[in-house]
Amino acid sequence: MVAVPGHTVHYPEEVIDDPVIFAQKFREYLLQNRSLFEGRSDLYLGGWVNDGNLWLEPSRNILDEQEAVQLARETEQIAVYNVATGQHISTGGTGAGG
């Protein structure tokens, strides 16, 4: 999975503990980024918890690992996520693209 830069948001991790607030934030995110997702069957909305925050961002599932790492480097992503192995692959990026 390679993040699509410019669409990353984060909320306090506690949002996960309240299903109503989580659903509200999730819905708001999708509505604010509706045009990005419309007509794009190759985009997925991913989330992870890090440093006390819940992060949400759209990502593309690129099956070729080399291609995924190259795209991530071009967009300054820190890592890609390998769905098959459950591992993060460092790209050496700065994270500025997210």
C-alpha cells in the first residue's frame, strides 16, 4: 500500500474508543475527500495508530513491491505497507508527501 500524498489527517487516538465519534470523523473524512474517491476503484482508506494519534489516508494497492517502493520514494513517503506480509518497508523518505 502506498499513500496518496496530501490527504492525510489525524485525530487523537481516543476517537477509536467512541464508536459514534469515530463514525462521525470517518464520515467527515470521506465527505471532504469524496472527489478523490469517486470513480477510483484503486483507492483504499487506511488507518493506523501512532504516537497517540489515529491517522487516516487514502492508499493505492500496488502489487509489485519494487514499483510501490519507487512510487513511495517519488512522493516522499516514509514507508509502504506490504499487505501480504504485514510488514512496513522503509523507503528512506521524509514523510513530507503525506
